[in-house]
Amino acid sequence: MKFKYLLISILFLVFFLKLNAQNSSKTDSLLRVLKTAKEDEKKILLLYEVGLNFETTDLEKSKSYYRQARKLGKKIKYSLSEFKFISNYTFSLNMQGKLDSSLYWNLRGIEEAKKLKSDEYLAKAYFNTGTSYQYLTDYQSAVENYQKGLALFEKLDNELLKAQANDILTVLYTSMKNFKKAKKHGKLAVQQFQKLDQPQLYAYSLSNLGVVYGDSNQKDSSLIYHQQAEQIAKKINDEVLLATVNLNLGDVYLWKKQFETAKKHHETALQYARKNQLSDVESVALRGLSYYFMEKGDFAKSQEFAEKALEISQKNNLREEKVFNLNQMTALSYISRDIDKAGEYEIQSKNLRDSILNEQIINATINTEKRFELDKKNTKLQLQEEKINRKNLLNWLLIGGLTAILTIAILGYRNYNHRKKIQEQKITELETEKQLLATQSLLKGQEEERTRISKDLHDGLGGLLSGVKLQLGAMKGNLILTEENGNAFNRALNKLDESISEMRRVAHNMMPETLLKFGLQQALTDYSNGLSQGQNFTIDCEFFGLENRLENSVEIVVYRVVQELINNAVKHSEATKILVQVMRHDQEHLNITVEDNGKGFNFDEMKTKNSAGLQNIQSRVNYLNGKMDIQSVIGKGTSVYIECDLNQNGYINE
């Protein structure tokens, strides 16, 4: 239940200030100086210093001063204005949990650093961007940015930057569960910050190292580091750090079953979280207090805190926090023997977990596509630069040449154009092949992962739940229960049956065995019949030319496309009839049609929204070298027609 660390210290801010003696009198003094300051670079730095002083007490006020500094920097054309603003502003965004906004600004920070032509600023920008990706659990992108930053740091001899790099790597390896490397970098960061006399950064690194030991079940060592961080945080009055450290201390004491001490730290964390608008910390602290009262047997009080935690996680869209809070509400409902309510919370938790997992898969797909597009753009820019350089050289030769040289240059230019066209054709072919291979690898990886998860669910979790059901059934025969308790026991068994059925349904949808054993036609027929059974709609399937099976990867892609189109019709169209046609007219062409008589939609409006589901279908159609046409009339229904050329990319299975 612990908070996800404090994470990166102050990151790589453009300038560093010692915050040993931060207090209200210092802030008041800075504000008095600010009133009479001239509009120059000194005032900009003063605004950032004021913002830093508010960073540990009032994040919104801190952001306000950073925006003022940026506005003044633009006015006086201060070259470092935009980069300093981004570096400071994103720290506040991270602490408020606004991670997408932070990533947006940090990516802009990389471009600003490149304009400044400074290895130091560019290295800092890469590390800040890596941190944003890390917060968003995109560890591959995080590692890529950190590696770029580290390569630049090799050119610099700055002990403070090295210490912060180790602190960042501590958090990264902890997120990746590589505790050995996390401890190595964490200890280096602690030693370096202590030598540099940086109390705030030293405290942050202690807290991070405490989390490493806590996650690796070395709670006594974790407790020591968190206590050291707490002492420093109190000394420098860093309320954000105090909120996080008390949360982690509460977690350790809960694990050690020292519940009164844990309660004290969670209450302290809650106080600082509310004061500094740290919604995620507030949610975790409330849930910690709910655990405390549950252990004490005060279930009404425990329920009260759990409901508050759930409300905050819903209000601030803290989805992973919401899952933990729903699990706590489920446990409390079971304790109070409200089986129906427990089942509702359990279903909400499961659906949210599935949604988060699906979004992670989609985000991974989008990130891969973005990286591919970026590589493609870089290649294009390099070709353009080479072209410009060759043109410039040719122009100089033309200027200095005589008539004979001019004639030779013209012939050479013609020859160059001819070679350039051939080269461009080859590049286009290579890019097309690369894009196809990337798509194939991506879809293959997705299906392999779906197969693995499906097997794990069916063989692992399915067997476990079935065993639990058998044990409960055996217990029922040996227990003497009242009628009311017997009914409650039977409802619990029914809920368990429903859970097993739902788990098997999910496993089947992820990779149906029918598709692998009997082919596309049988798999789609079974899926349609199962989906429409007992519903107020029918699904009619028509097939032609599928007697001979297609290549396995093609059947999987076609199945996913039809499955997604049927699901869209069921979820959104309110249709009573759905028609599915899959026709293979010859060895080369495959046509797919999915129609419904539902309410229809505005397709032009849908295109502007860039629907993730529609993009997913389009990427699979592209994989089959196909074209998709969508026709929809509001009030009459929707028709999706897809035509694929299987021969072009060698997908024919003789």
C-alpha cells in the first residue's frame, strides 16, 4: 500500500539552490526584494527562487511564480527563459500527478536545449524526459532517454549531476524490480549528496533508498533510511518530503504490526498531503488508516476512511489507487457479510484492472509506432541534408567553371538526378519493408503475449479457483449452518462460479483454442453464437471459400478485426441484427463485411477524435495490405467493408 516513492529529487533543474534554511521569513524577504526589482535577468532568477521556496509548501503558488518568470523572460528575450521554465515547472506537475502534461513540456525541453547547443542542458532535458516516461511506466523510453543523458554526462565533470543521475537510476531499477542495481546506485547517491552538503537532495536519496530496501523485504534497513530522511525533512521544513516519508514509515510499521505507530505516521502524512494538495498521498494515507481500524476491529471507522480514499481516487482519476481502494472496500464488505456489495466492488476492481492493462498494451503499440515514425523522419532529414550539401558543392563548381566544365557539370547533374531517383526508390522500398516487418513483429508479439496470458489464466488461476470451489463445497457438507448463513454460503459459491466462468471467458477471448484447432470459420461462428446467446440481438455469419485454411498469423489478424467490429456494434449501435461475411473469392483476395441495423454515427466526427479502437483495426488492416471503407447513417445503421490482397505480402497458404 505504500506510496510510489518520492522519486527524483529536484531532477535536473537549470540552476540549483541550497534550501537548508527555507522558512517563511526568507520567503517574505524575497517577496519584498521582488516588489522593487527591475525587469531584467536578476528578477527572473529571483522569481524562480521564490517559486522554489513555495515548492515544498504550496505547489500552485510555486507554478504561478514560474509562469511569471517565463513571461518576463519572453519580454526581455532572455535566451534561457523557456528551458528554465520547463525544468522547474515540470517538477511541480510531477508532484501533482499531472504526468502527461509533464511529459509534453519535457519533450519541448529537449528541443529548447538543442537550440542552446549545450551538452549540460541537453543531458538534463533527457533525464527529465526519462523521468516523465518512468512515471508513466514506459520503462523502455525512460532507459533510452537516460542513456542519451548519461552519454553527454561523460563529457562533464559535475559531481552534483552525477549524484542526481545515480538517484534517478535508483528509482528506475526499483521500478524494474532490479533491487541489486537499485541499491548500488542508491548508496552512491546518498554518499555523493552527503559530501556535497545538499540536505534536501540527500534526504530525497535516503527516502528512495528506504523504498528499495522496503520493496526487497528488508524492512529494518528501510526503517533506518526513512527515519534519517524524516529528520532532515523536519529540519529544512520540506512538507512534500514529510508527507511521503511519513507514508513510507506508516507502511513499514504496518508490516511490523506496530499499528499505533503506523497510525501516527499516516495521520501526519494525511495532514501534509491535504495542505499541499497531494491527492495520491492523501488517498494512500486514508487507506492506511482504514487498514489500522480494520485491524482494531472498528469496521465502521475503517469503512469511513476507505470510502474517503475511494472518493479521492475517483475525483482525481488515480486509477491504480482506485483499484487498491476497491479491493479494501471488497474486503470490508466480506467482513460485514454483504456478499452482493463485495461482488460489485470486486467486479469494479477487475474491470478497472483490465482497462489499465488494455491501455498499457495500446500505449505500448502507439509508442512503438511513434518511435518508428521518428526514425523515419530522421532518415528523411538526413537525406535532405545530404541533398543540400551536394547541391551547394555543385553550385560552387558551376560558378568557377568554364564552358567545358559547365557542360560536364550539367551531364553530371543529370546523372546525379538519375542515381538519386534510383536511391529514393530503394529507400522507399526499404521503408515499406521495414514498416511491414515492424507491424508483423508488433502483432506477433501481441498475440504471443495474449496466448501466454490466456494459458496463465486458464491453467493457473482457473485451477486455483476450481480448487477453492471444491474445498468450499466439501466444507459445506461438514458445517451446520443456519438457513440465512447457508443462503449466504451458496451465494458465495455462485459468485465463485461466476468468477471462474468470467476468467475462462476472458482467457478464451484472448486466444480461442477453436481458432488454432479448427480455423477461422469455426472460431467466428462460436464467438458470434456465444456473444448473442440470450441477448436481444442476433449475429448472422456467412462464409465462402474458407475450406482451405489461411496462414496462421493471417487467421489471427482477421479474427481480431472481426471480433473488434462485432464488439463495437454490440457496445455502441443498439442493433438487433448484425451480419458478418468473410469471403475468399480466389487465392489472392479476402473480403470482410460487418453490418448492423443500429443507430449509426457521424463518421467524420469520429475521425477527428482519433479513436484508439479504430486505429487498432486500421493497423491490422494495413498488416493484411487491405483497404477499409466505413459507411454509417444515423438511425439506419453502419456497414464496414474491408478488402485484402493476400498475395502481395505472401500470405497465401497453399
